[in-house]
Amino acid sequence: MPSTRFFATCAKGVEPILAKELKELGVQNLRTASGGAHFEGSMEAMYRANLWLRTANRVLMRLAVIPCPTPQVLYQNVRHIRWHDWISAQQTLAVDCNCRNSAISHSHFAALKIKDAIVDQIRDSTGSRPDVDTQDPDIRVNAHIANDSCDLSLDASGNGLHMRGYRRQTAEAPIRETLAAAIVELADWNSEGFFIDPMCGSGTILIEAAMKALNYAPGLLRSGKKTFGFQRWRGFNDTCWATLVDEAKDRIRDRIPGRLLGYDMSRRAIEIAKDNITIAGLSHCVRLAKGNVLKLNPSGHTGTIACNLPFGERSGDVEALAPLYKGVGDILKQRCTGYKAYLFTGNLKLAKSIGLRPSRRITLYNGPIECRLLEYELY
Ligand SMILES: C[S@@+](CC[C@H](N)C(=O)[O-])C[C@H]1O[C@@H](n2cnc3c(N)ncnc32)[C@H](O)[C@@H]1O
């Protein structure tokens, strides 16, 4: 099969974890870059990446890199690409564009030029044209303009890959599924003993940890709903996709030796987490209960503790939350011997209140916020 070039995007800081995942999938010519990783492979490799990547936000398929010193040249060069290989006149499309350091500096204007070129080419060859739909397009074109060169891709994921399909509701300050998956990858729980999230909110970290331990492909829940971009492309290989989905279903483990436990002080958060866990089909391995982290006492067992602490955004939050951070530090020290703990926070000042020396400090971005995942070895 011919090899195509792809770029999987991810949150800043997650690139090495994404690269590890891609390596395990056996892709070719893997190379990390800021905010993602380049790789090459067949269409099947791209389907598999969308189905199995836990930490990627989306997978883009590169169509061409074209010079674009002027809007006219951009238009002409976009018209030379064989769009009818991917999109028919009856489908809808949207163009996302960003510009940097180029003569063309307005991304909205550049997106219009690209859209015009695609639509004109298809109308000239078929007599009718695709419509634009910015909400739920069949085909999403991604254009990245830098230094008068335009990198054109098709978005193979469509809806972002964080939309796994299990989170119908969220509690306070939920973490993105893909970021939770990155925390889980870094925590590297061996599926034995306990995996505890004592401030589980909507249950995202627990669900991602359970999916990983069970070898449950993160894209399975949305696989039948045509929410992956490539499922709407012309030439989509339904048979190949169905085989990959069947294979992924067969690879789910029935059970794991360990147990996942989630607590939260908020009754509502526990109800939401319970619903999400049920939708994900994971009720058999995750237990939930209302509880205060300051009463946590998992001694007598071993395992992993992982959570994201509330970190607030208003002034005054630091003073209000410092006792909670100190309390969590004390509990880890006094009652969690035999565990490894991973605390995620976006407030570096508050992190100091934990009062324990981390064995690792990992920088991860939650959108624009620079955060830390702090590792504590409590042996
Ligand atoms: C940042 S949120 C966690 C979000 C979660 N990771 C998710 O994806 O939905 C922090 C959670 O800690 C809970 N919480 C705050 N103080 C707590 C305490 N003392 N004990 C237990 N839970 C607490 C809040 O109710 C909230 O759900």
C-alpha cells in the first residue's frame, strides 16, 4: 500500500507520550514536533491511529505543501490538488486556517480562497458544487500557512479524539479525556492493587485508566456513528474499518487483577461519574463512593493514586485551597505508604503547599495553562 504523511496533534508536553503510542502502533518515519508527531503509513494505519491513540487530539492527513506568496497563487495551487478523490459535489466542507509570518496574514480570507478553489474545481468538473457547513461538515480541510507556504491537510478525525462518547455530563472543572489519558500513561499503573482517584469529579481519569488496563480502544464507543472524519471521505474502506473495530473488540480483556476506586466530596459529581462509567461499560471494574480526600486511608494495599486538584482561577483561591493541598500532602505521607501518587495542578504556587518532595515534575499544558504533574514515591 502507498505510504501517506500524517500529523497527529496533541497538547503541549504530551508529544513524547503520543510518540510512544504511535511507535507501538508500528507507524513509519515517526518524528515528534511541537504540539504533535509526524508519521507515515497506509490508510489502514491512519484508521488504526484514530481508533487507538489515547493522547492525540486529532490526526491530519497531509495532501500537499504549496507556495502561497499571494492569494492568487494560493488559489491556483489549491485548484491543482485532486479534491474529487476525497469529496463529492453532494457533500459539505469547512476550511480551518491559521497564518503566521506570511504575506497572506488573514486566516479567514485565506480559508475563503482555499474554499473557492476547491468548490470551483469540483463545479468545473461535475457541474455542481459542495456546500459549506461550519458546524458538521463532511470534509474538514486544515490549512497551516507559514513563511508563504501552505500545508494542506484533511482532518481524518472530524470531531476531536477527546470526544470518546462516554461523557454525557461533566462535574466541576473536568479535565480533557486526552489529557487524562496522558496522566494515566505517565502514571503507568501495572493493573495490580488499587488505582485511586480521590477527587474524581466526572470520572475521566478513572475511565481512561480502566480503558487502558482493559486494552479497550478509546475510539470504540464512537466507531459506529460516522464521527471520524475519514468515515465520510470518498473512498472510505468500510470493510477495512469494520475489521479493525472487530479486532479491537476482541482485544478487550474481561478483567484485570486490580481495582479502580473513585471518591469525591460532591454527591452530584459521584452521580455524574457513575453515569459516565456505565456508558463506557466499565461498572464492573470501577467502584465509586462519596468521600473526602482528607479521610482517604488506603493503607494495607499498594497501587497508584492519581487526581487533578482544584486550582481555581480567581484571586483568593490560593489562600482558600492551600489547606486542601497541605492536607493531601499529609495524607499521602501518613497513610499511603506503598503507593505512587500523581497530582496534577495548574497552580504552581499551590503545589508548594503539598509539602512533599516530588520525584518527578512533568510539565503538561491544559489548553493555555502551564500545569505540572507531580510524582511522589511513597515507599
Ligand atoms: C478539578 S476537579 C476534578 C475533575 C475530574 N478530574 C474530571 O475530569 O471531572 C476537582 C474535584 O475535587 C472535588 N473535591 C474538592 N475538594 C474535595 C475534597 N476535600 N475531597 C474530595 N473531593 C474534593 C471537587 O468536587 C471536584 O469534583
